[in-house]
Amino acid sequence: MRWFHLAVIVIFAAATLVFAAQNFETVTISFFRMNLSLPLALQTLVVYLVGAATGGSLFALLRRSYAGSRRSVE
């Protein structure tokens, strides 16, 4: 099962890189009256990395919380 998960991650990462390589237009992001103009490829890469970091952190937090709750019951 580990190889399946690794394959899915590699496929999504490759698709993200292909998308980023094909989209070099500059786009503007507006957030709370702040505007940021960057190439779409760079924005895609940053969002992917932030999502991977926060998703991994959330998964680790949930796993640790579940393990801690099972220890206190036993």
C-alpha cells in the first residue's frame, strides 16, 4: 500500500510541475486589499508546497493526538 501512496504523490507532483511549466503568464492575486503579481507557475508551486506542508503537519497532529488518546485509556 505504501507504493500506491507514493505513486499517487509522484503523479500529483508531476502533474503540478507540468502545469507550472506550461503556464508562465503573470496573474494577480488579491487578498485583503493586497495585490501580488507573479507568474502562475510560481504561484502554483508555492500553493502546492504550502498545501503539502500544512497537510503533512495536520496528519502528524491527528496521528499524535489519536495515539495520545489511546495511551491514556489503556
